[in-house]
Amino acid sequence: MTTATADSAPEATGGTTTMTYREALRLALREEMQRDPSVFLMGEEVGVFEGSYKVSAGLLDEFGPDRVIDTPISEEGFVGAGIGAALLGERPVVEIMTINFLLVAMDQVINHAAKIGTMFGGEVRCPLVIRTPNGGGNQLTAQHSQSFEGWFAGTPGLKVVAPANPADAKGLLKQAIRDEDPVLVVENLPIYKQKGDVPGDPEHLVPIGRARVAREGRDVSIVAHGFATVRALDVAERLASEHGVEAEVVDLRSLRPLDVETVAASVARTNRAVLVEEGWPSYGVTAELAARIQRACFDDLDAPVERVGSAEVPLPYAKNLENAALPNLERIAAAVLATVGLGPQTPVSQH
Amino acid sequence: MAVAQVGVRTDLYERMLLIRKFETESERQYKAARIGGYCHISSGQEATTVGTIEAMTDDDLLVTGYRCHGFALARGVPPEAVMAELFGRRSGCAHGRGGSMHLLDVSRGFYGGWGIVAGQLPIATGLAHGLVRRGREDAVLCELGDGAVNMGAWHESLNLAALWRLPIVYLVINNRYGMGTSVERASAEPEIFKRARAHRMEGERVDGDDLDEVTEAATRLLARAREQREPAVLEAVTYRYRGHSVADAGLNYRTKEEIAEAEARDPIERARARLLERGASEDQLDEAAERAAAAVAAAVEFAENDPEPDVSELAYGMHAAGSDVQFAPMRLGAPYGEDELVFDAGLGR
């Protein structure tokens, strides 16, 4: 095995190595491409340019242009081409530059990939992976700051995962590549640079459909995924030191299948739930969670289920407006305090 | 070339008749409410269907749009499995989950009838890419209608196929109308085959009602795709006798005279006349017609007696084996009735 370029993922063969989220994704891709010749990466600027967010840096040199394929700007075309190759048993990993651009391929994802298993009576499978980052926070404004994963997670026939840290980024991407069904891997722009310990074991896999208790606590459960988990952990630490409130943080890791068992077990312990997402709450991930929690935990709840998401406007450009609209630390903290009875029941506006 | 190839092929004539009789029966069964949903009849297009399928090898792959009964039959899917699918029965080729628009038979390289106009094009293009990746020297035949060529997916697919030199032939069945809109009212360039040139791709138009002509062109273009990895567009000009679907009488956008004119050029009658010229006997051809009729009758009888799919297998095939374990924690808090409808029978196949 060759070490491709200076900034490719560190070699890691045992124990753990500290690396960024993007390096963990790269390591997962490298390991899976080394393990299985049918795995290939396809997307805009994944080869020569080394990926818009440098996830695929060095992979073209290591695996060549037949396995790291630069496409034209043609999402509907190459997502569909990924589906077709997958039908023949290839394992395409299609990178979409950001989830905002997946909209032009929506017909292929929702109306084609998701339907194959059922509509053709189980006669053919579609082991396709689509990787794409969501999220706002960099003043990218209305068309480039969105989080649509809930739309996909609401579609039977798809699987959707959203790693929140480097170890899960590696383990979930690898598991997605090995899965026989179409899987959307939702990455996140602000956490590409986040560092964490990542197991070097090439068989480090994170099962699809299992949430993780990221922080234990007795007073309230904060349920989140992706970057919202990172914010939730920050809030939990702050509330512990400033208010003595011990929040449990449940990182969903997978949106479809959704691990309601782990969420419900946490809420049954804490009797209170605050749900956080980067997307808009209406009809969103938190709406789904709230519905399932009220059914699974009806007798356990000591307070209304609260939720925090992006304010329901197209995301604005001005830094102060963008901050206000995103599920920032202050808004999450206010919701948690209200839920444990230490703040106003309906959080006030930040302005 | 054409004569040598098609010769005295009474089997191709029989295949065309099988499709015509099957379609006539499908419309009858639809009107008797034994077939539901949409039902798109291809009567009048048999020469294009049979000629292009005849040009395929056993290892080539086929992808079609939703007007796919004829293609399934021509490719050799048993009429029983097709009719059972139209009836929504367990032994249908998609086990009653797909219906008229979503026939398939992977064992015959038929990767589906797809229901969204032009949606099958990127997928067929990817199948061609998959053939290359796997070192196979086979080709894909991707059927579409004239209505699909104004979709973005058409342009994106042709661009990728030409850019990556994929072994695929896009068969445009120009039956002159996308639903009720004529090609002239929909396409700024109504000579559809010419659009291939925008992608530096071979484009060719044939009389889609001439079995010999269709077979010759499709054979040549598929061979070129296989051997030289040169994609192509083959436009077959034909006519659909019936409406867009069984629910459409097909008369408010075209005249009875126009339909009668098309029927006077009937591809099956033309094939019969040519076979007689080449030495086939009337008896031979009549026997072929009887066999086709018997096959359709047997298909209907089979479908009638085939059981409906079991409701306890509602989610059958939706996910791969092992997925049950992934979904198990989702049972908790699920909406009323999901346990019985979805989870109990298993999400994984």
C-alpha cells in the first residue's frame, strides 16, 4: 500500500489515531476501495481537484481515474448512473458537493433508487451510497445552507445516516458502503475540520440504525444528529457547570432506520426531552421524534417535548441574522432550561 | 444484409402477433376491471419492439419506459408472468408489486420498465458504465418515447454516454405523440435523431414499422456499441394505434383518418406479406397466429388462478436481508398498525 500524498489520511492499523472528520471519511473510502474492487467514487471535482472539501485528496493518485471519476455538473445524470452501476453489483459512492445540489437529482433518489427493492418485487438490489454535507453557518446564504436529510429519512426504501464525529464518520461510511441498499450519508460542513480519535481497525464499523448515548445525564435528554450533536454536547457541559443541570445527549447517528428504543430509554430515565436539528422543525426530524416519543413515553414525560431547529426562514447572509436563525448554543440552552423548569416555558426571542 | 438476417423468420412474426394479441387482451381485461392502475398499450409498434430485441444478444441489457408489455414478451419473459403482474398476482414478474409499468426479468437482462418519463435514461447509462467496469463486452438497449427527449435527463445521459464512450443505444420510439402532444408541438428539433450530433454521437432514423429495417439498424448500432464502445441514438418512427393509456380514447388530438392511414401500413401485415414473398406458406403463418392466441389465453388463465400476494408480506423486498435488525428499534413508537403491516413480515428479503 502506498501513502499517496502528504495530506492524505494518516496510516492507522491498530489502536486509535487522532484525525479530522474529513480524514476519517477519506480513510473509510481508502480502506473500502482497497478491500473491494467494485467500490468506486464518482462526483464533481472528486479527482483532480481532490474534492470541494478535500475529502478525496490523494485518492485519484492511489486508485486511478477508473475508480475516482470526475463527472460533469450533471447530478441527475450521475446519480442515475450510480444507480445503474449498482444494479449490476458495482458499489458506487457518489459525492454530491452539498445537499443543496441533491435537489436536482431528487427524482433519481426518491422516485428511482428508493423504489427499486419494492417495486421490482425484491428481484434486484441497489447498493448505492450518496455522500453529501448539509448545514449552514458560513454565510453561504439561502441556497447553500440547508439541511434536507429529514426529507430523505421520510422516504421508505432509503437509509440515512449522519455521523457527528470522526470515529462515526469512518464507521458509518464503511457500513453504508457494505450495505445492500441505497444509503445517504449526511456529512456536515462545519465539522469536516473537527478532530477525534478514530479506530485504525479496518473492520471498525458502526451499525446502521443504532443511536449512541454521547453523554450521560439524569435531568433531561437532548436528542440530536450531525452538527446539532456537537452543539448539544457543548450546551450540556455549559449547563452542568453553570446550572448543575445534567443533560443526557443522544446522538441518533442514523435517521432511517431511527433508533427509537435508545431515545425512549433515555427519556424514560430523564422524563424530559429536547430535540435539536439544523433543519427547519416543521415536518422535520424533530417532528418525527416528538411523535414517536409521545407514543413510546406517554407516561414518562414530566414536561412537554421541546424542540429547536433553524428559524423558519430561508437562511440570510448577514452574520448576526444567520447566527440568530441557526440552532445556536443560546437557543438550545434556553430550551433545555425551560424544559427542566429553570427558564421561561416558551423561550423568548434572541432580539 | 437485412434479408439474410431476418429471412423467413416466422418466429419473429409470431412474436409480433403475440404482442398484438396480448395487448388487445390486456385492454379487454382492463375494461373488465381485472387490471388496474395505468395500462399503456403498444399495438402498432410491434416491428420496432421485436426488431430491436432481435438485435440484442442474450447478455445485452434492456431498460424501458412504462409502455413495456411488448418488450418483456419479446425478450422472452413468459406471458404468464407478465399477465400475472398486470393482474397484481404473486407469480407476476415483480410479484405483484410493480404492475403494468414495472415489468422486469433480471435473468433475461431486463432491468425494468420505469414509470417517470426519461427517468430510466441515467440508470440505463449507469448500467452501460457498469458493463464497462466489469469488463463485459455487452451493450444496453434503452427504450424511451418521443416525449422523453425534452427532459434534462436525456441531455445529461447522452452527454455522459458520449463523454465516457459507453456501450448503449438509446432507442427513441417516435410514435408521433407524447400523450396528446405531437412531436412538432413539443420539440424544437422534431427530427429527434439529429440531436445525437450535439453530443458528437451517431444518430439514425428508421421506419419503425419495417421489421427488416429496424433489425438491421439495431443490429449494426448495438454491435458498434459493443465492439467500439460507440453509443448511438436510434429513432424508430411508428404509430400507436390506441390512446396513451387505456383511459384515453386517443381521438381528441388526432383524427380517425390518421389512425386508419397508420393501420393501413400495419407492421404485422407488412411482415406477413414479406414472409409469403419469401416462401412461407399461409398455413405456417396461420399456425403461428394460433399459437400466439393460445399463449395469450394460457396467460390469462394462469393469472386468474394465481393467488394475490399475501398482505403479511407488504414490505417484501424493500430492503436487503439483514435490514430487519437495523429497523427493529423503529417499531417502538411507530404509527398505529405499522407492526402488523410492515415489521412482522420482515423488511429484508
